Amino acid sequence: MGSLILRTMVVAVVAVIALLPVSWMISMAFKPPAEWTSASGAITFLPQNPTLSNFQYILTGEAMNQPVSLDRTVWWPMFASLLTSVIGTLIAVICGTASAYAVSRQKVGESIGLSLLQLRIFPPLAVMIPVMIMWAFLGMIDTWWGLSLIYGIVTMPFSFWLMKTYFDDLPREIEEAAIVEGCSAFEAFYQITLPIVAPAVASTALFIFILNWSDYLIALLLTRKDWTTVPVYMNALATAASGQLFGAKAALGLIAAIPPVILGISIQKFLVRGLTFGALKQ
């Protein structure tokens, strides 16, 4: 009984520590500008005068009690983030799944895994310098296809290694039986193997989408104005007179959390199976 109480207390403390930043962001999103700083008194955790002006500010560009009017609302950066993240995720999942299956089943290019890891071993800034030069030469700076392509390339190693683990844990005899029954190798993969690992594909896609959606460095270096994403737009929420617009940034953080949450809920029936696929063996 005593150990149960102790474990419960430890879990409660860890949960409070983990949720504290999220709680503070939610509270800040509903605070008026006068409560962002301690100019009028001590900073309080809960808003004293709750308001929706921060949301109105980033959605419309204007709101009462805000320092200045925004030149640009959040709608286009949200669209840019959604488009590039989805396309980048599709590129990474499709290419990563295909290459992982080839390496796992056909045993071709077994060194490709370590080669792909080189994209993640080097510091991101060191990798992005030559990418910026190539993208500028190809006219892909500040374009949706240029940003989507680099998202797919950078996150493909995660897709490859995750899917290879799932394919390695899947018995080869299932596909061999399908081939004996008359299926081609592609038909065995498409009709038999792929539906079995669909939960794994879903969990991998969610993980990669979150990586692309939350990216800041790549979007900062490869976009200027037309295809600015949400993280870059958030960094621009500041004025010379008032400094950082913490309330607007907190409101934007809550709005930016909506797409990953919706995606997670829509594929939640696959997540448990996908995240535990291969964890138990007979």
C-alpha cells in the first residue's frame, strides 16, 4: 500500500511538471497585454481579466488593447505549414517504406540505413548550407515544392528505420504463401504485407508529420515571405515598442497544436498497434 501511494505521488509530481508549460501557455493565451509583463504588478498564473483578443489578433490582424496591427494574419502560414508538412510526410513515408521493405526482404543495399543516418549525424546547420546553395540555384527558395521536398528528404531516415523494424518483425512466410497462391512479389506486398503494417505506417506518419510541422530552422533558411510557416511566423510576432507578443504567441501555439491533435485522433485506432508492433513475440 505504501509503495502504491509513493508511486502515485511520483507520477502526480511528474505529470504536474510536464503539464506546467502547457498550462502556462493556455493561461497566457487568454491574458490581455497589460498582464504579459509585471509593469502593472506581479505576474499571476491565471488571467485576471480573461480575453479572446489574442486569438482575434492573430486571426484578423487587429484587436482591442493590442500594441499594433499585424501586417499578416496566421491563415496563410497555417496553410503553408499544412501543405508542406503533408507533402513532406507523404514523400518520407512512401520512400522510407519502399526502401525499408527492399532492404528487409530482398537484402539489397543493407548499408543504406547507415548512409541515411548521415543526414541526422551532422549538425542541421552544416547540412543546410549546401542545401541553400542548391535550392537557390534551382529556384526553389521560398516555394512550397522546395520546402516539401527537403522535409521529405530530412525525415526519410526516421521512416526507413521505423518501418524496417516492423518489416523485420513480420514473418516472411506470409508473403511466401501469397506468392505460392499466385501473387506477384508486388501484389504480395501491396495486398498482404502493407495492410498488416498499416498501423505501423500510421504511427510513423504521425511522428514525421509532427517533425515537419514543428520545424523552424529549415523553414527559416528556405523561405522568405510567400511560404513562411507557423514557427517562423511565430518568431516574427514582436514589435520594437512592445517587444515579444507573448499573449499572441501563446494563442498561436494553441492553434498550431490543432492539426497534430486532429491527425492523432483520426488514426488513434492504429496508434496502439503501431507503437507496439513487434514488441511481443510468440
